[in-house]
Amino acid sequence: MKFGAVPTSIGARFSLYSPAARRADVRLFDSAGARPIATRPLAHEGDGSFAGEVFGAGEGALYKFVLDGREVPDPYARSLPFGVHGPARVEAPRHTWAHDAPARRLSELIVYELHVGTFTPEGTYCAAIDRLPYLADLGVTAVELMPLSSFPGRRGWGYDGVAHFAPFAPYGTPDDLRAFVDAAHGLGLFAILDVVYNHFGPAGNYLSAYDEGYFTREHTTPWGDALDYTNPAMRAYALENARYWLDELRFDGLRLDATHSIVDPSRVSILKELSALARSLDPPRVLFAEDERNDPRLITEEGLDAVWADDFHHQVRVLLTHESEGYFAGYRPSVADLARLIERGWLYEGQALPSGKPRGRPCEGLRREQLVYCIQNHDQIGNRAMGRRLHQDASVDAFLAATTLLLFLPATPLLFMGQEWAASTPFLYFCDHDEALGAMITAGRREEFKGFRDFADPKIRETIPSPQDERTFLASKLRWDERLTGEHARALDLHRRMLRLRRDDEVLASPDAPLAATADGDVLCVTRSHGGQRRALLFNFGREPVSLADHGEPILRSAAHGPSGWLSPREAAVLRL
């Protein structure tokens, strides 16, 4: 890494980039990070760079930089044990890697999204390691961590990161994170990281103190400064950061947050450069885009590997709950629309939204596994009033039928933590900032909530927990003790059986098996075929039972005790034809 602090044989080399600064120093602090103990000058090396080696300031030393007399944290810091406003720690990796990355094709990925702070009671990398064998046994093949870049406060979702080379200290040390990735590899699991390259958080962004040119004032976001990718220094920062996560910490891939919000008029886009970087590593890494545009060019031209296809989530949810507010207004409770979506990959291929704005392009040329489908994720739970999950808004039976459909399809499926046992715990939006910033962010979340019908009810709106309340954070922690009881155990059993079927069945395990989807009234029928064998999925969205006669031999049913020969309302079945 070009900038930051790197241990040497006699101490550490400190370097920074600040083209507007006339003088730069490194200031060392005592072990508590409270009292300065020395200040050493850095030499100007031209082109805005300053550097110098400091004797005795090796691993564990705490420091800040001083620009023309102003003391600021290091935006390239590898460790910020006292938070984004405190001194950085000179970090030297000590973890001894024991496992190579597993060899997995994109079509083999079953992605499990989790938030480190609420995944376990302890909320640490080390505690999460202990749960990895459970995930591997469940049938998951990839673990996706919500953003880890340091952000202000003691808790948050991570999308307001401002120090992208320093993993969030309350979760553990950088070596603890290396141990997590290593343990995942030892169990055959990919480790994927959610990263945010479209904005920095609104508090603790000290990169702008080094050079205001990192950020653009022409394009703004509600959540913080937008990155200016016409600035070579900003491009270098993002690319170096991606290399840090992928190469030094050995993540197998990145999920790029809100790529539709990245403004980059450069001849070669930052997405294309990130793709080239990921392919250049050994083994090559995978890149996923979260993008609302339904644009296949993210894959065919920019070189990314897969894209979140939210149409599937929205269409299934509207069918199960009949929601029609916000962005759900663009979807009808139509089984025929769902069938068309499944055959085409996504629903919007250039049609106009209710606003009149056209959206999307046909996804012809994309492989099925290059589309990521889900029936819930952190946003679709957390942006709802009370952070409710799908089984709480629809029903457990409807949720399990939707799960069966999700895992039957060849698209790459994504599960959100606790989904596999229909967790009772919500996933709420939580943060820990100063009062003014918290109020601003709360207002922003409320704008997102407005898309949902329950938020329009003042009585419900008044009960929404404050995101700054620690109880909001604690309420979002999974309750692992519930997964083996009652309906939770039934949900977990269905997930296990369906994931096993997806892995072992010759037809479902074939990503290129021909697929067809039709609607017969309220019943969805999806068929897949491979090697002379055929499988079908029937999903009854209606209110009356449907006969299974002449539909094949049932292999798996989502309902616990469905009547023999009949498909109950809100039930799905996998059949051998």
C-alpha cells in the first residue's frame, strides 16, 4: 500500500498524500491514545506525497498526521482501535494462513448475508467463526459480510464507512478478520464483503482534509460525500482498497453497493477497472453489483460477474402481501408477471415505471447464475417499520413456499441471517452518532420507510424505535436458541432439505438446464430439464387447494401437513415429471 503506516526493521514508514499541504508531520501517542508523546516531520516527495521513517514507532505505535498544523486521523489506517476520530495503530499481520480459497463456480454459490455485530450475542469475528460449521452444514457456500470499513460510533450497519482500510474495531482485530476468512475457506465457504464506493459517510470523513478533490460537489447523496472518479487519487484509493480486501485479507469477492449511484464519466469506468483487478488476482475474485437499473451491461461491458435482480423480490412480495406503495407501485399481484420475470430474468426491460421513467434492458446473453435473487435482505427488512421479516408480513407457510421457489430457480440465491429458521428477531436500522447527525440519518431512513403502507399509520410510525437507542441494536441480535423449536425448526428443516436437493438433484444442480415458467390462474408452474429428466415446481398463490393429479411425483412440499394429492393455498411443491 502506498500510503499509511508500514512497519520496518527499525520502526515504521509513514506516508500520505495531500497536494494542498505545505508541511506534514506524524504525531505519536501514548498507549491510551490520549497524550501526544512525539512529533516527527515527513519529507515532501513531490506530487503531493509526504513520507518518512520513524525509529522505534513500529507495530502497535499509535499515531495521527498533522497537516499544516492541523491534527487529523490517517484515512489509510489499517487499524483504528479508538474509532474514526482517534489515533491509528501501526499494524503488522500475524495470522498464519492455513487454508487456500475453495474452488467454486458462480453457479454453486448459495450466499448468506450477515451483519457481524448482530449475528451472534458477542458480535465479533471470533464468535462468528464458531457459527461457520453450522452454515456449511446448512448448505450455504458463501458468506457475505455487511460493510466492515470503520464508521463513527459503536454500532451501525456499516454503509457510512469513512476509513476503508481499517476494519471496524468493535468486531475484532484485522487478524481476527483474517482468521474468519481462513476458517470459512477451511469449510469450503467463499467469503464475500459488501463495500461502498459510491459515497463516504457524513461524519469522520477525514480524507477530504487531505484533498477536497477526492469528492465532487456536482453530485450529492443523502448519506455523505459522493466520490469523484475523475480524480486519479480517488480512483487509486478505491482500487487500492479493493486490492486490500481481496489480496491482503483474501476475500473471494466483493458486493459493490449501489453502483447506480456511482457517477463516473471517465473513458474507462471505475467498475471496469475493479473488474480487471479482480480478474488479475490468483485465483480470480468475483464482483457483484447492487444496482436498480436492470442493466446487463454491468456484466457484458463493465465485466462484473453478477447483479442483484430486485424485481424478483418485489414481485414475490407483492403477490404475497399485495403491497402497492413506494417502489412496489410498479408491480401487480400477478402470477403471470412472475412467470414472465422468471423466464426473462427480470421484469423491467425498458417499460415505464409509474413515474413515467423507462427502466431496464433485456438481460439476454446473461447466464441465470449471474442474477442474484432473494426474498429478503438487510434493506428489505431493515427499511421497513419495525424491521419485520417476510414470514411476519405474510405467513410462515407463504414464506416457506417462496423459499422453495427461490431455491428451485437457477439464479444465485441470497439468504439473510436467521431467514433459514424464520427468526423472530427484527433487523432494525441502528446507528450511534452525535445527536444532530443521528437526527439527519433518522430523517433519511424515514424517507425510505415512506414506501411502505404500515409507515403511513401514525400510530405505527410513533412506535418505530430510535436508531440511536442501544436497545434497537440489541433487539436485532439473532436468538439462536429458538431455531430448534416450533415453526422455527420447521423452517430450518425445509431450508436444509431444499438446499440438499438443489445440490444433489441432477436437474437442479445444472445451471444451464432449460427453464420454462407459466401461470395457470393463481398457480405458478416452473419446469427445468436436464439429461432426459424433468423437475417442476408448483406454487399455489390462490385461496383454494389445487389438485396435484397429473403433475408428477412430489419430491418435496413446503407445507408441513398438506393434504395428499392436493396443493394447499400458499404452498409450493417440487415434483419429478
